[in-house]
Amino acid sequence: VIDVDRDRQRAAEQERRHDRVGQRAAMDRFEAEHQRGKADARQYRSEHVEARDLLDAYVDHVVSFVDAEGMRPLMVVADTANGMGGLVLPAVAERLPITLVHLFPDLDGTFPNHPADPIDPENQIDVREGVIEHGADLGLAFDGDADRVFVVDEQGEGVSGSEITALVARAMLERNPGAKVVHNAITSWTVPEVVRECGGTPVRTRVGHSFIKQVMAETDAVFGGEHSGHYYFRDNYRADSGLIAAVVVLEQRSRADAPLSEVIAPFRRYVASGEINSRVADLPAAIARVEALCRRFQSICAQTVMCKRAKRTGRLIGQHTRAAADGFPVVRRRRAVGNVLQCARRVQHLAITRKGGRRDVARGHIGNQRARRQLAVLLA
């Protein structure tokens, strides 16, 4: 028995020794292959790869969207929030007749001064105060990768993404008469109205950059805008660029030779609530309520006469209902639920104010007292 155990121990030890030898051999082969790969990569880089500084070419591309030589001098306060705008904005500013007051230009991914999210009014405080302090013509607030920009007028007041979309759309249609312009579902009614007034064709799409880029490719749209501050340009590979949008806004302000608040005034046609997000405690129950609300709304609308504005609201309710049920992340689904309720209340308001003296309402978004009573009960 002892001899058998001893033989087994010897065999196990020999097997472990062979394993170690095999492991060392495998590691040696791996290291040799690794070194050969590094040598091949170095040789490939030396023969096929060259280093280029693309900043100058990028600046040329950005400035090509405007007539820089025809612009008047402007003073601009820009907050790049320690993001990538700190690298590219100064280079663009050197090519334009502007005096730049640059806030937080250093690139720092920890964002030590404030989050790089200019849609939040708290993150616009510095640029608003800077415009007032320096008596600037306007202010620009960029996000971290500078694909979004929010604009502040000479009074330190914010300009909405819908108003900037309308302004840039007008500029792009001047260069591209009769072109198509894409806007998402939550932009102001001003946007399609301005596009039509300028001889273009508005194309409405769902919220989201992937949908907008797809629709732009399908329709060959020259420009696309979102209320969230994303602006897409056909000649920028249909990609969004806050910097190109900012340059176009600067040109429009310069050409008008008037305060930005006056330039934007024709686009402030409707009262805007700003972004409103709603949260619910019981998401499944809220979605069920929204679906019931949508079915009831459609039933009421089938019995009444509605004008275009209320019909658009009805379509919005259907879109937001689908968004609430399509498996979006919880936050977006909750927002969709809130959006449906807001749309339905908008229709209720239009119905109740039918006798309020407004001609567009007086023509009858909802044509009878019974429908108004049903909506009031439904929304109670």
C-alpha cells in the first residue's frame, strides 16, 4: 500500500512538473508573438501612419458656414464648462471679428466649476452674469463635447432652443432656397411656421439624434434642430454641432446690427412653459391611465370638430402614449406620461377658451359643451 501511494505521489509530481514546463513554454511563445506584433506595428506606423493636427482644417470647416468677412465686430461671453469647446472655440474666434470673454476654458473632465449641461438654468448663471458684467452682445453656453449650445441675449435672458432653431433655419434657407428642415416633436409651432414663410418645407420627426439623422438622410434636409439645443447640418455629415450653430447665430446678429433680443423677437410668437418633467409613484398604473385617457380622448374627438392645432395635439398624445409603453428607461417613460397629461390639458384649455375672443380658438377646436364637460371630468 505504501509503495502504491509513493508511486502515485511521484506520478502527480511529475505531472505538475510537466505542466509548469508547458506553461513556461506557452508563455515564452506568447511573449515572442507579442514582441513580433509590436515590431510589426512599429513598422506599419512608420510606413503608413502620419500625425496630423486637424484643428486648422476643422476651423476652416466651421467658418465655411458663414461670411466671416461681412460680419461686424461683436463682444461674446462663452462658457465652455471645462469641456472640449475650450479647445476649439478660441481657434474659431480668431477667424471672426469678435472679442471673446472665455469662461472656464481649461479642459478638465472633473468639471470643477459646474456640470457641463447648459439646459439646466443653474449652469447658465455664470454666462448670464458675464454678459451683464461685460456689456456683451450675447452669451454662449456649451456642453461637454460642444455638440449643444444655449444662447443668452444682451440682457442676460436665455433664448430657447426652438427660437434658435427658427433663426438658424431661416439662415440656412437663405443659402438653400426651398430646402427641407427637420424639427422634432417638441419644438415650438414657430419653427414650422418660419420654415414655410422662408419657402422651405418643415419635416417633423421623433425626439432623438438617431431618428433626426435618419430623416435628414431620407429627405436630404439641409438642417435639423431640437428644443434641447442640438443642431444638425447636412454639410456637417448630418451631425450636430453647437459650434457651427453658434457661428450662424453670430452672423445673424451681426447682419441685423440690432440687439439679439430684437433679432429673436419675431420668433417669440407663443407662450412657452419651458421643460416640465413629471414623476409618478406607480408607473404601470400611470401608463394604464394614459392608455385609457388616449382611448377616451380619441372617442371624444371622433364626435367633435377640431381644427389643425387640436389635431396636432391629438397626434402628440398618441406619440407620447407609445413612448410611455415602448420600453424606454423609467425616467423617459415617466416624462412621456407627464407629456400626455400636458397635451390633454392643452386641448381642454383650447376648448374652455373657445369663447375667449381669440379668433383661432373661436373657430372651434372642440365644438360643443358636451365634449368640454367630458374632457373636464376625464382630466379631473
